[in-house]
Amino acid sequence: MPIRQNILIAVDAVVFGYMNANLHVLLVKRKGSTFHKEWALVGGFVLDDEPLTTAVKRELKEETGVQLDYLEQLFTFGDTVDRDPRSRVISVAYFGLINSSKIVPIGDTDAMDAKWYPVNELPDLAFDHSEILNSALDRLRAKLTYQPIGFDLLPNEFLFSELEQLYVTLLGKDIDRRNFRKKIMSFGFLEETSLFKQKKSGRPAKLFRFNDLKYRELESKGIYFDL
Amino acid sequence: MPIRQNILIAVDAVVFGYMNANLHVLLVKRKGSTFHKEWALVGGFVLDDEPLTTAVKRELKEETGVQLDYLEQLFTFGDTVDRDPRSRVISVAYFGLINSSKIVPIGDTDAMDAKWYPVNELPDLAFDHSEILNSALDRLRAKLTYQPIGFDLLPNEFLFSELEQLYVTLLGKDIDRRNFRKKIMSFGFLEETSLFKQKKSGRPAKLFRFNDLKYRELESKGIYFDL
DNA sequence: TTACTTTTGTGTAAAATATACACATAATGC
DNA sequence: GCATTATGTGTATATTTTACACAAAAGTAA
């Protein structure tokens, strides 16, 4: 029984970056005929012989040149039969993070129609991309409390105050500096470097590093991150 | 730019039922040419104009007659380009639960090639269905502790000892009866009925009911289930 | 060089939550 | 009525979470 289907399969990525103490999303300006010149998530159609994650990375490279530090599958959108006006498209959405020190700010120029948008100043998006983006935001916020995923948004070495600020910004609730530090340090996957960093004024602060190996070791022992 | 793709899209469902104090999965014996007569998850190809969840429910009805009490999207499998020997197939996997009182035990007969298998006595499965099943098991176990999903596996009215047994079986760790009861009751979504149920011997026990409305009310107030 | 501002770094007491634990009650079967 | 089986319940202890304030190290401006 040979099957004929008239459904296309695409991938879309919600890529988050953290800069200027604010969460940003990577968007591209569409060039195709549908939703021409509207902002959209990075994505495109999957090639016949291409694994899904490869497709995501390829589109990301082609459209923006960005390389991810974290990537996970989010959800497959396709219940709304006409999300794409051309024909039925099912989109496997991914959710990615990029290390703050790797972010090269890109703007909306003729050459490169890609831009980092602060999540609180988003433009209207093509297709059902707003819905996808919101799912990704929910997922990010939820994961922050039970997976040490926030470190993928920071540079390799960071201040405790930066980590704290990130949590405050993304979760929108206050943090007690002493309790937060105690809690985070108690897990044992943060290591103190011998480096210091100074702001314009104030006491210089130690830089810390997230030790991924150590984290996985703890995880395998059944010790789980939980804020 | 018209796109040509040679990828098929299917849905597969891992359906769990709880009977004889054991977790079971619904499997069907394949009739098609590939993996003929092997056991597989319920599933099939998505119709062009059909939402994904509709496809799952349709296949489930067609192949087994079973109706679900809980359904959620699990994961989309498609990175392994040749999971299906015929052509590339991307499968959106779902994870479903069925209320214990609705389970009609079905066996492997000529008429109905479907069967409830205890999860600890599973046969080899077609395609990559073992992998899918394991993901679903992981998800079920994880969710049990932060969503009151276990109630969807029990009959509408159940004994506390049955709920306790379910958690013991699925999570594989001991429970202190007194503390467990205190904890569960403290959430306030379980209601005591005036009904009793007796086993062969021993003191008769009260039947309880899960109040879904109450649960959602609590959830909306920011009170979350957590064991 | 002094005093003012900014940011980091740290401990302890009180409150809330989780854990450990044992015996009386209500039924059945012999 | 006695043995067996399963339900139902409270309290004390340990652990975890929360609340909270002041000294240290730098820069800046008078």
C-alpha cells in the first residue's frame, strides 16, 4: 500500500541570547513570497536525507551564521491545518540557547536580514511563530528552575551578580543574594576562578565557571539541580 | 519556489493502562508488509487535512477501539533517517493514559490483533518503537511527581491504598502510608466519597475521588502538585 | 586624605517542611 | 472468639527554607 501525502515538514528554531541584562530572540526577515518582509523564526524545510537537528543547524548557519550552545526539541506544531497559506506544513520547533560571549550583535541591514530582538519588544511574527515563541519562553522559564540551563546564556566566566540578575530578569521575582548563593554553591558544580572583574565602582567580584562535567557526575549520582 | 519532499508523516501512541497492580501498554500486531506480524505501537499515517491529535485518536479507534482519558505530545522521532525501511518517515509520538475502569482486556485473536502488555514483559517491537516506549515511560514517571496524572490511570473512585500502590509500582520506591496520605490530602483536590470498598479481608476503606475542577482552581492560584 | 557612593561577601535565628515511627480499629475466615 | 488482614491516625525529630544587616573593597568627588 503506497501512501501519498501532501504535507511538508519544516523545522523552526527559537534561539535565545542574553545581552544587556535582557533576554533576546533571534529573528529573520522573510524574503519568500508568503509573509514577505515579515519577521519570523529561523527555519525552513527539511531535506529528504537530513536528520531534524541537522536541518535546524543548517538553517541557522545559512540565515544567521549563529552557532548554538544548547538545542532541544520543543514541540511539533501542525494541528492547525492551515498555519502556512501555501500548503499544509508541519513544523518541528526547536529551542536553542547561545552563550552570551559568542553573540555578535547583528542588525537589520540589506546584507543580513537577521536581528536580535528583546523579548519584551517583539514585532508581529509570520505564521504561528508567536505561539511557538511563547511555548519556548514557557519552557525556558520552567527549565531554569530544574536544569542548570541558565549558564548556557552567560559567558563562560561570570559574576554571581550576573547569574542572579539573569534569574531575576527571566523569572521576574526577587532573589535573596545570600540564600541564592548558598543554594547554588551547595550543588557543587560551580567553580571559583582566580579571576576578578570590576564594574565602574564597587568591590571587585570573583568570576565563576560552570563545570559541566561535574554537573553530569552529580546528576548520575541522583543529585538534581532544583531551585 | 515549489518544494518537493519525499518524507512521510505518521503518528504513534504509547497508551498506558493500569490493571492488576501493574502498568500495561497497548500494542497491536502489524498486518502490513513491513514488520509483518510484529508487535508495534498504535499508529499510522496522518491524513492531509487532519490535525495530529485527531490522527492519533482515529488510529486508536480503528485499531483497538480504545478511548483515552489523557493525551499529550511526547516527541517527534525522525533523526534516524531510516527508521522505516520503506522510505523516510517522521513520527510524532504521543503519550496517552486510560482510566482503569474503562479497560476492556483484549487479547491476541484473529479478529483483534491488539493486546495489553505488562511493561515488564514486553515483546520486541517494530521500527524504533522500543525507544519511543521508553521515552514515554520516562515521561510518565517524571510527570507523576509534579502533575496529578496518576489519577487518570485509576478508576474514578479509588482507595488510598490503590493510589499508594500505583506510586510504589511506577516509581519503584517505598512510601510511608501516613506521610503520603498527609501530603496528598494537603493539596485539597481529593474528595472523600461516602462509599466504602472491602477487600477479601481487612477493614473496609473509604473511596476517594479526584476533583479535576478543584485541581485547576488551585493551579490557577499558583499552588502546584509536587510529591 | 577624607568622606561618600557603589557593589560584593558573609552568618544566624526562626519558620516551615519532611521524615521516622507504632498501635488501635474494622472487617473476614476458621 | 481468635487469628489474620488491611485501614486509619499523631507526634517528635531532622532537614530545609526563609528572613534579615553589616563589614569589606573598590571608585569618585570634595
